[in-house]
Amino acid sequence: MEIYRELAGLRAALEAARASGREVALVPTMGALHAGHIALVEAARRPGTTVVASIFVNPRQFGAGEDLSRYPRKETSDIAMLTEAGCDLLWLPPVEQMYPDGFATIVSVSGVSEGLDGAARPGHFDGVATVVAKLFNQVRPTRAFFGEKDFQQLAVVRRMVTDLDVEVEITGVPTQREDDGLALSSRNVYLSPEERQRAVALPRALGIAARAIRGGSDSAKALDDATAALTAAGFEVDYVALVDAETLSPQPTPGRRRQLLAAARLGKTRLIDNLAVDLG
Ligand code: PAF
């Protein structure tokens, strides 16, 4: 795997790949990789495709008091995992490359970015949209891969790509889970062994609520029950919401797919998860 830390080198390598007829696919990450990220690389791999992963812990998507300084950084093991997964090229930009002195542009996506995590983490999705727009311009992929665990992020990226006519096809890759159902996340390392055991309440509560709503139960009651189950397991709940899977509106359009989304804090760790209500 080739590794680039400087934009001119990255662009020259990708120009050469495109000139030889190869397609470029991008897997953007913040590192501390796990099997969820590797599933993105595997989804991106195709004959004739150069797969680029990026690792950049983007300061602009962390709010004041969030975990930027302690966010796990594992460059050596990340490189080993990407190499093993068959990633062709790694883009590892330094922060001065992404945000040089005088940097003054923010990409802000209204609507889909406003509720849920957008309300709980002001500025977060502006930071995400800005860095993803930069990564798209730097790498110029024809396909890009994002995990469905960050469901709202995926909706924000799709909206931005549509609105700004970016020529990239966005693929959402299903959430990878531990055997007990906990969604894989780089932040799971923050959980103490005891919190890790209790964390399974999050996917369980969503599963129970999704089945109840699917079965025709009152959705407000299902959301309240999920909140109560999480609180009983020791979580401090940010939200449990049922939304339109495309617009993320809390009033799903009849006939359109619905998604359950939740965010809750266990000790110092904020976990998010989501589940499709309408299957098939
Ligand atoms: O999902 C992530 O890891 C990040 O939000 C992303 C998309 C790499 C942007 O920094």
C-alpha cells in the first residue's frame, strides 16, 4: 500500500491510476480502524479500481469539550489492517494540509443535518461536510463508501453530493456488530468492561422498538419504552427517534422507509446506533 502525506504526491499517483484506466474509490475514516472500516474497504474493492482510504481526525467535527484530544490514534495497526484488506493507497494528510492558515470555508447542509446529532452536537455536520467535500476534491473518487452506523452523516453526505453536483456515487455499508449486537465503533474502546456489558442495551432497545412498530404498536410508546430501557441500563439518553429514512424528518412520509435512531451516553462514552423499521 502506498502512503501519501502530501497532496501533490497523492494527486500525481491518482492521475497515473486514472490515466491507466483505473477507477478511484474512497473510504474516508478517522482511523482507529475496526472490522466496520474493513467492510468499507472490501465493498470498495473491484477489479480495475484503486481503493484509497483516508485517515484524518478532523478537528472541525468535534465540539468544545468533546473527545478530540483523546480520540484513539493507531496509525501503525491501521496501516497493517488496510494493507491486509487490500487497500491500494492511504491518504494521511497533516492538519496544516487540510486547514492551512487563512482557511475560511464551511460547507453547511441544512435540513437533514439539523435534528438528532445535529442538535446534540452543534457544528458537527458542518465539520463533516467540509472535510468530506475537501476529501472528494483531493481524491476525486467515482465511488465513496460510508458506514450506515453514522446514518445521519450518510444522509448529510448524500444531500451535499446531490446539491453540489459532485460526480461521486455514495454507497452506505451495513453496520458491523459484535456477537451480542453492539455496533462496532472506534469509541467502544472508551467503555469499561462493566459498561461494555451494559452497552448491549442499546441495540436491544432498538430491536424491541423496531419489532413493536413493525407489528403495529403505537410508535410513541415504543420510543418511550426504548428510552426507559436505556435509562434503566444506566444510559443518559440524548434521543430515540423514528424518522423518514431519506429526509430524517420526524414525520415519515407514508409509504417511505422509516429508521429508528438513538444516541445515548454511558459514563463518558456517547454511543449511536440505528435500525431499519421497514424490512425488504
Ligand atoms: O465517519 C467518519 O469517520 C468521519 O466522520 C468522516 C466521514 C471520515 C469525516 O471525518
